[in-house]
Amino acid sequence: MTRPPQTAAPKPLLSVRLLLAGVLLNLMLGSASAATDRTDTQSANQRFADIVFFGSNIVTVDPEFPDVQGVAVIGTQISTVGTRDQVAGLVGETTRVIELGNRSLVPGFIDAHGHLSFASKLIDMVDLSSPPVGQVNTIDDIVMLLQSHIARKKPSASQWIIGYGYDDSVIKEGRHPTRDDLDRASDQIPIMLMHVSGHLAAVNSAALTARNVTSETQDPTGGVIRRKAGSQEPNGVMEETAAFIFNGAQLSESDPEKPADSIRRAARHQASYGLTTLQDGGSTPASVAMFRAAAENQPFLQDIVAFPVANRLEEETLNEIIADKNYRGGFRVGGVKFILDGSPQGRTAYLSEPYTAGPPGADKGYRAYLSYPAADYDVRIAQLLQRGVPVLAHANGDGAIDVMIDGVAKALEGKPLPDHRTVIIHAQLTREDQLHRIKALGLVPSYFSAHTFFWGDWHRQSFGEDRAGFISPVGRTAELGIPFTIHNDAPVVPPDVMRLLWATVNRETRSGFILGPDQRATPMQALHAVTLGAAYQYFEEDQKGSITPGKQADLVILGANPITSDPSTIKDIPILETFSRGHSIYQADGPYRVN
């Protein structure tokens, strides 16, 4: 398609231009084309567009529209995609006209996996993240931040101090803070710190006392209470299900926001990263009820999909879960999630072969462990697949991935292969042979490919060069033609989609090492994975994920074209405006508003 001559973009970022009535009439009379053949919103009742976009950097992620200069939005849907002239014919007196200039328009980003509920709680916690997210470099930094928080908030002895984001792989000491470290901040007020992975916790003596965890306390199934050397006395570090002992700790804030208000605030924050479909990938029955009530009271600005965790649900409750086909007020339950193992950065991902370097005190044969019994998983996933309930299964290590795949294979054995799209969440240490089984069974790996930057150097120590170089094997997955997605697992790392794209395309670690260069994605493959690929994962590819007539008008304006830009600069491309269902829900250069 030949582009019309480039027009100069006005100086304001997103300006409204009114075209002369005579010009409009002429353009309207000559605008029929193949691009409008697929317009279902406009065809029955012709009217002017609410928003139009003009520019030469529109990336539709739709192979039928590879080169366009105009997009029109009517109501909540994309009306027309085509040439500038075709779209200009839909401009009326009240149409908002956006001249992109050198900027780019892409589909709204879809979070393939994240934890919106958890993210909504972080503002009430102490941020203990290390650079580039936070400022913690040592355990002393952690202690000082906790002391400062206590001095500022003045909590009572019954209120807990909750911190999140500490990372033993980055801080100078290279270890978790212990109860003795945290007692320096306070040995009277309970303190619980969540590891950056979300799979471990560190607590002080007051917290251990509050939860009655002593030398007599046994390790729970699927977890470990770490002990002081030479004794059974807890050292304050809790792995996996052992951290659940401290669930429900009361925050020190005197007037916390209502959960629904916090959710909306977190969703607005994610809009600033271009996210238009969000996930709560660790829901409970209570949080699902909260989401439903909130959506009924006031629809969410973005679409939110919840996946209750099956691990700790009673059989009756699990059997009652049915995936919603449609959103109500911007919310639906998408299916069920299992958690099969831990995290590679926490060295609790379950492997088939021993770690090259395990956690402190681990023997040479250490492979970590499952956090949920394989036999229970096999029974439950078979029941869910039989009922047609979509399933996500958290599996980081290749040992856990074996369990995940085996459960699906057993459930589908001897039956025609359904379009189930069961998702392997994280899938980081996937082996070559597993990729072939994944393809044969119709599974969808969703890679936590931001790991290549945040923990790539750590993984080289933990797994050795060969296994680390094949972590999140996007390149090989694409070669085999397997549908895949990528995610940030926010708030494990920030919901920064541009950094995620950069990490997937470049695979550059913190130290600048290129981790598995043959597993790098192309920019288009990475963009597809957070748009149309993610829509496919959700069974929503007919409604979202590309700039296509008739689809939901979820769109993002970027400061530059991520496909044609230098790949090393992708993480620096700013999000300028985010549209959800045809409404502007974030603008970088102005206050938050809805058009």
C-alpha cells in the first residue's frame, strides 16, 4: 500500500484538527475500499468516528493490515483501518483527531500473567527492591528502611510491618536477611518481608512468636522452615508454603483503603504501562467476590481476568468454579491456577537434575521440590479439563514442567485433542524435548522472560551456562511454531511492558552478558506475545490483540515504533497514551482522565 505524503505533526502531542466541511464531503464520497469491508460497527448506521489516528508508524499486528496510515474508533470498537483518505472520511466536528507524527500506535498490551490483587497492596508496604527498581544494596539498607518506617508510622506491637521486594541475588551479602538481622529493626513489632519472587519470606523473632513457630514446628508439605546452623531453631527464612504461616498479617496503616479502591488504583498504575487487559493470577474466593461486587458497583476501566488458585481450595469450592465467557463490568473469572513449584531466583524451582549451586546448606543432589502433590494435580486437572475450565499451571523448573505436562497428557489420553490452551506459567527451564510435547498437546508456554535481565547472571551460577542459556527459550519456541506469551509477573518486577519487550529481544543481563543469544525474539515476535498472542491465550483473539476492524478499541500510543527502533532502545520508548474500550485512561503529558 502506497503511503500518502507525510504531513507535519502539530506541536502539541495529541491535537484535535477539524477538517473543512467541503473536504470532508469529498473524502466521504470516495472512501469505499476493502478496508471498510470488514467494518461491522459502522456498516449498519454510518456516523462519524469518535477518535481517528493518522500516521506512518501504526503497527496493527494483523497480517491483513501490514501497512496503514489511519485508524478510526467508534464507541468501544475499531471501526476502520486503512489509508489516510479512508479514515479522514469519518472525521466530524466532535471527532478527536490524533496526528501521530513519528510516534507509533500499537494494540493495547495484555498481561499474560500477573497479580493485580497483590500489586494493589504494595503501596502500604515497605519497598525493599534493589536497582533499577529500588535502592536496596545491603541488608543494612533493609534494616534502615524498616527503622525509618517504624519511626514514621509508630505501629503498635500488634500491628505488622510488611516489606516486599528484597533480592538476595543482588544485595552485597548474597543471602536472605534472618530473624537476627530483622530484630535490629525491632524485636517487639512483628516484621515480615516478602522475597522478590513471592515464594519466600523473612521474619523477625516477634513474628515467629506471633505465629507460634518454634524449633518444634515441622516443615509444612511443599515448604521449608530454614533453621539456624546446628539446631532446629528457625532462622527466620521461610520457603514456599512455610511462608503461608504468616498470611493475613495486619498492616500498620491506621486507615487502609478498601480493597476495591486499591484495585482501581493499581489498575490505573498499570494503564501507565499500556496495559488494557489485566490478570489476577492468584485469586481466592473472597477476592473474586470483591471483584464482582466492585465491577457491579462501578465498571473497571480495563478488563480484569481472575484465576483462583486451586492448591488450597476444597473440592466442593473447586467444582463450583466456572469460567465466565463474557466480562461484566470489566471483570470475569478466566479459569483456575495451580502452583507446582517455586522460583529459580529463590532456588526453589523443581528440577530434574541437581542445581549447579543450590541454596545455603543444600547438598550436591539438591533439586528443590514440588509445592503441590503431583497425584492431586493429576486428579484435579483431569476434572477441570473435562469440564472445559481453562487452566494455568505455575511451573518454573523442568521437573515441575514434566509434572505439568504429564498431568495434561494423562487427562487427554485416548481422547480427541480439544482446544484447551492450558498455560504453563513461567516455563523458564523448559527442555528441548518438552517443547515437542508442548506442541503436540496444544499447551501454551507463558515465559517470564524479564528474568533474563533481572536474574540472568544469578541463573548462570544456579544452573550452569547451558541451562541458563536456554531459560525462557522464546527463539526455539517460535521456530517450532508454538503459540507463546511473555509476562512480567508483576509485582515481582514492575509491569513495564517496554522493558519486557527489550529483555525478550535482547536477553541482556544486569552485567551486560547476552544470555542465550539464539533464544532472542524479533521485536515483532515479542510485540505479538503481549498483544495477539496473549489474546489467544485468553481465548479472546477475535475481540482483542490487534488493530483490526470490529475489535475492541484497546490501543497504546508509544513515543517511537518498537519494530523499527534500535532494539537496544526499546525499553526507553515511553508510553504516551493508553486507550481502553475507546476511552483514554492514561496520558503521559497530562492528568488522568476519561474522554
